[in-house]
Amino acid sequence: MNKQTIEQNNEVKEILQKLWLSRNGEVASQMRQYGMVYRKNLGVAITRIREIASDYEPNEETAQQLWTLHGRETMLMAILLQPVNNFSWEMAQSWAEDCDNIETIEFACMHLFSKLPFVNELCCDWCASDKVQLQIMGFILSARNYQNFSDVDRNLIIEKAFENSTTDNFHLYKAISLALCRFCRNGKSIADFILEKMSNFLLQPTAGQQYIMEEVKSEMNFLELL
């Protein structure tokens, strides 16, 4: 997407101006200190981004142009303005590859990917990926979609969760624990299945496995399943 094309879209120009006027350099600096690195980051509050997005109707052209700018605010805005009905499997895969930050991953799962008609297929595909970034997205999305899986798909995701439980990536084992916690809400038989799988962890579990066990058991206690 060239600069001239974007400049010809008055809606995009207007959105960019509103984002620029809402910038907060101090917030952007703090985000970098916490490891949230973007190509461009204006430090605009999420509430303000949602507020600006509410002024516009979903529009694929606008969303696509904003996405190609690869800035924090433009990507989050694109997620909010992308029409679900026009979003293909190929586009979902492409955008997922571009989500290289946990904030963008969580935002895309919440506001776009969870609303797609092929969300189950995305969950299974991404949880089985060999790319950590897509695995994180797959388990976060599975947690949001936990009530809608077939037994086969749910069991596949649970298997992938335990296969990846030895990871030292915090965001991945946190996403795995979230998905397993949500699956426990589907009933005692599923919770017992997950509990049995956790019993196979080593006597000295990794930090990730320890985190998963603590979170899942806490969820089971809350649900009165233990």
C-alpha cells in the first residue's frame, strides 16, 4: 500500500490526525520499558482508540490501509474497523503473522478473530503451529471460544497444550493455562481429564508447568471440581 493511496483516503487521514492529537510520549516510553516494542507507538490509550473507532462504520479498505502502516494504534484501529464478513482465512493468517506483540495478539483475538465463522479451525491450526507467536494466539483464542468446540477439537487443543507445557515463554504458558482453565468450565469429566494429564508432569516441573498447575487447580477449586 503506497503512501499516495493512503493520502487519498480521507477517512484514514482523519483517523491518523485524531491518533496523532491523542499521542502520549510518556506512555509510549513506559511501554517500551516493559518490552512492548512497536515500529511506531504514539502511546494512545486503548479507551481513546475505541472512542475514535466508534465514529466510523466498519470498512475493509480503511482497515487494510491502517493495518499496512504497522503502527500500534493503526493496527488496533484496523482490528476494530475490519468487517468480519469480508475477512478470509488467508487474511486471518496474514494478520496473525503480523501480530508480534502480546497486546496486539490479545486485542485481535478479542475483537476480530473470535467473531469469525471459522474460529474453531483457526484455534486448532494455530495451537498446532510450530511458531510460538501463533501458538500463543491459538490458546488465547481457544480460551475465548471454549464453549464451542467439538470433543475432537477440544481434545486436540488440550493435547497441544500439554505438548507445549515445557516452554519457557511466559506468554505461551500463560495462554495455555488460560485455555485449560476455561475448558474446566465445560464440566467435571473434562476437568478430571486435564487433572490426570497434569499428573504426568515431572517431579520437578518446569516454571511453566508449575504455573499451569497452580492456575488450573485454582480454577478447579473455584468451580468446586476438586
